[in-house]
Amino acid sequence: MRKGSVKEALAKIKYDPREKEEDYYIIIEHRGAYGDIKRIPVEVIELGHGYFFVGDAQIPYHRILEIVRKDGRVIWRKRGAKRPV
């Protein structure tokens, strides 16, 4: 499941022509949201160096808990992170 950094995994999804970014979403730690987590479709994020962007919001990569395919398969999980509900 986990190979390389979260940024590498996201770059593969976004830029590899064999992948469809609309088939993936990320789960991030988001204080104040229900359960302190939030799901964001990969297709709406822009990759940066230490951060990714959703519209005008700048979010650090270390907030990403998982990258998940819409069929439920976890592609990447943060080391030590428990499965979000």
C-alpha cells in the first residue's frame, strides 16, 4: 500500500495518463470538522512544494491521513495513522 511519499503518490494520480484523478479522494485531519477529518476529491487539489491547495486554502501535506480510491482501496496511509471512520 504505502510506497514513497504522499506527494509522490498524489503526483502519480494527477499526472500519470493511466490514472483518473476523479477516482480518488484524500482524507485529511481537519480540526473542527465532524470526527476531525475531511474528504477531498483529488481532482480539486493543486500540488505545491510543502503544501497542496484547495481553492485559496493552503494545506500542509502532513495533514493527509489517507489516499483512497472510490472503490474503498487505500492507496497510501500516513505511518501510524488509524483508519478514519
